[in-house]
Amino acid sequence: MTPLDLVILLFIISIAAGVLGSLIGLGGGVVVVPVLTLLFHVDIRLAIGASIVSVIATSSGAAAAYVRERMTNLRVGMFLEIATTTGAVTGAYLTTLLPARALFVLFGVVLAYSAVATYRKRHADHPLAVSHDRIANALRFHGAYYDEAVGKEIPYAVTGTLPGLGMMYVAGLVSALLGIGSGALKVPAMDLAMHLPMKVSTATSNFMIGVTAAASAGVYFARGQIDPIIAAPVAAGVLGGATIGARVLGKIENKVVRLIFVVVLIVIALEMFQRGVL
């Protein structure tokens, strides 16, 4: 395969990665890392470097649309980003201490956990009406969004801010270690621990993942682990796909978003376990 063929193929695959990443709030890295490592046999650290660039592109493409549609909870996102950014910087420095095989297995464990936790809540799509969380009440985290799928405004209350904050630190750590945009833990943290609606969790995750990835991108760049030949077509494709995905999310139901989230995570988790163990 010539370098030009590689660039074109990566661009096309990255468009699909961007659509999925923006729909389920995981960033394009959830598809990019497995594709680069399993199909193109790229070193996982170079794949993670390209993925982090693609995550920033996903956030840029989708976050603006979600903010405009008032689907993103900006107060929650900015509050939780304190923990995620700290975790991302920690994880970026830990990557040199872990062997590549361990990263594959860890990737699989994180995705499998997220899939199981989200699937168990598949019938609980009714948001909280009242919250007794003092932090959420004091910082006015509660909000509402217009759901095109049901044609009405959906109000919701936020709870579990401290557990959510702890999970966000772990999410940032995982983001830097695995290049998956940290959405694999961010979405379940907001959906399960903080009881945000699935669409709000996805939109807010898209807003946050770019900041988290930017916090660790400098470390990867300094180490020479961002290859422009790989990263450039991936970022361009993911940006285009994220823009498409942002237009689709508002038109589908929360349970459909949840199902897509679970299916994608299970498939990729199985692939990562196979690569890490065999």
C-alpha cells in the first residue's frame, strides 16, 4: 500500500469514527485506535497519539453544535474538567511505564465495564425531578434540553457530584493512557452516577473530551509519538464525521444512543482483549 492509499483509507475510516464518536460521546479514538493497531499494525503509542489529535477534532466538530442546541450542560462540563485534566496529565506520564500488551488489556477492561454499566440502565431513561446534592444545587447544575425525538423540553436534576468527580479523574487517566477520549468513563459517570439524560451525557462528554485530550497532547508531541502522516488524515476525517453525527443525535431516542454505545464498546473490547492476551 502506497502512502497516498494509506492516507485516503485512513480518512474514509475516520469519517465513520467521527460519526460514532460524536453520537456516543467517546471521541473518534474509540474506533481509531483499534483500526490503526489491528488493521494497519501501527504501534499503539503512535495510534494513541493520532487518536488524541482526532479526539480534539471530534470535540471541535460536535461540541459547537451541541452547545448551540442547548444539549450540553456547560456548568457540569467545566466543573468536571478540573478532575479530568488532572487525570490526563497523570496518565500521559504513566504511559512509558506500562508495556503495550498491558495497555490493550486495560483498554478492553475499561470498555467492557462501561458497556455492562450502561446496558444495566437501559430501561431507566426518566431524569431526576429533584436533587438533594448540595454541590449541584449551589452551582446550579440542573437544566433542560429540547429532545427532537419526542418533540418536547426535558427538564432534569443533577446529583452524585463527588462520585462523578472521582470517576472523571479516572476517565482523564484512561484518556491519556489509551487515547480513547475518556468518554468510555465520562458518559457512564454522568449517566449513572450523576443521573444526566443519555443525550446530555453524550453532548457534555463531547464538549469535555477536547480539553482533556489537549492536556495530554503536548506530552505525546514532545515524545515524538504524533506522526503527521497518520494523525492528519485521521483528524480531518473525524472532524467531518463528528459534524454529521452532531446533526443525527437530536433526532434519535435516548435508548437508541444507549444501545449504539453498548454495541460499539463490546465489539472493540473483545478485539482489544484478543490482542492483549494472545
